[in-house]
Amino acid sequence: MNTIWKFLIRFRRFLGWYKPYQTVKLEDMPDYAEVETLYLVGEEGQYWFAAMRCPCGCKSIIKLSLLPTDRPRWIVEQHNNETVSLYPSVWRKVGCNSHFWFKNGVVHWCKG
């Protein structure tokens, strides 16, 4: 199922039938995470973590620390078109083992 889901996402992007993830800034993580939404959780421009549903379709919630003192940690780059990028890549070591880049609000799957 995971491979089929990734193929459908790539095919949809190839045809131009995709939209960037919506970015939502909150002080607390919502009880239910929407699909194709990236949550930046924190206050007054200081974000503690980014969260999203795994884009492979497994429905897991991925939480990525944005705190400078944490290891590993990710960096959020906000763009003028209201999309964001996350660095470095996201590689789930448990569960679905998805590996992807999140750039300009779009998931880019790593090969392999």
C-alpha cells in the first residue's frame, strides 16, 4: 500500500494536480491533524516543533523538533508565498520508513 500511495502522489504531482501543504501556526497541537497540513507549534514566532501526518498515507503523526538544543532538530524556512521548507530530510526509522524532503510546501520522495 505504501508504494502505491507514493506512486499516486508522484503521478498527481506530474500531472499538476497537487497543491502545497497548508501551514498552520498554533500554540498547541490539535487533537486531529489534517492531511496535507504542516503545523508549526509554539508561540510568538518561536516554534518548538513541526508536526504533520506522514505523507505516505500510514496516518502516523510525525513530530520534528525545532529547538536549537535538541538533536536531531530541523530548521524551518518560511517563504513569501506562505509555504515552508524543512531541513534536513525526514527519514522515519520505524513504521513505514518513509524518507522525504519537505520543500516549498511539497513532499519530495528520496530514491530507494
